Amino acid sequence: EAQVTQNPRYLITVTGKKLTVTCSQNMNHEYMSWYRQDPGLGLRQIYYSMNVEVTDKGDVPEGYKVSRKEKRNFPLILESPSPNQTSLYFCASSSRARGFSEAFFGQGTRLTVV
Amino acid sequence: AQRVTQPEKLLSVFKGAPVELKCNYSYSGSPELFWYVQYSRQRLQLLLRHISRESIKGFTADLNKGETSFHLKKPFAQEEDSAMYYCALSGTGGFKTIFGAGTRLFVKA
């Protein structure tokens, strides 16, 4: 089954404790992105990757890092989480192989930083 | 500046009534426009895209370049349409997608 898988689904952590949220897709998509979803603000892009070893900042990259060492994986790293990073996070992948793009989303990771 | 605006945070209609979710965009170029839907406790999924001009679950959306709008419409709303709807825009290249703030549609019995 074609899908995007995020782990963990829920995470509560303390300020300053480094964490990683994993994202994996099995569709051989070139493009992967991370978004955060906050009430009233919709989805805001954190980072995106056009392909292996190619990443770029989205609209709200501060406090986050990403890496793309393999095509299928795109982990999101919070080196020193702060309470304002409490949010619902979504990973997405897409491809333009068929001439148009459609994003496939993971099931989301609800992060609480206390 | 690239922007997607969904002016309504919440839209409540009765079952069987027509529904229109508004979306306006700002983009200097030829964007691709999408509607994504998020049902309760489910992940976001693509509802429809302007390029294919299709009707999905009775919903349609027409790209109006003059008014820079991409409103989502359905003539007769159903209870199962209750969900969060996001309008989205992708520019050239297609990977940097901008989402609107979303509109929560509530269809009452």
C-alpha cells in the first residue's frame, strides 16, 4: 500500500531535549516536505526536499533541521525544542512524474513541549 | 507575495443545501491549485486539482484567473462532507505548496 508513515504519533517532551520525528514513504517520490498545523494558521511549510541531499527552507524553518540521506526518509529534528513548537506536524511526499503534483500526507505527529 | 486566503474559518449548512468554500490566491505566475480535505481523525488527502477539471464526491472547483479564485462548490451537501478543507497552491516545480488557513465545514442533519 502506497503511504507516508510518521513516527511517533504522539510525543510529549521537555524544553531543550533533542528529538527526531521520522518520516518514510514507499512511493519513490522525489519531493518531501514537513508542515506544522496550528489553529487559525493552517499548514505552514517548515522544510522541503527536492531529492536526496537537496533540502531547502520553507516558511517557518527556525528551530528545525532536516536531512535527506535516502530517498524514502526525511526526518525532522528539533535540536532544542521549545514550547512554541508544540503543534501537529505532517510529513508529505509528492512527485511530478505524471505531469502534476499531488501531496500524500502522513498521519501526523502531535508534539507537546513542556 | 504568494498567499492563499480562505476567508471563512467555519461554514455551517443544512444537509441538501448548496455549499461554497471560498479560496483566493496571490501568485505571480501560473499556479497549480488544489483542494485537500481532512476528515475527523484522518490524514489530509487530495480532493481535487484544477488541472484535471474533475468532480470528486460531487465537488467541483473552477479556477478563475481574473478574480484569482478557486472556490469549491457542491450543489447538495451531505453529512459525510463535514470536514476541514484546505485550498493549496503550488508554483512552478510543484514542490513548494502553500496552504490556506482552512475552512471547517459542518453539515447539519
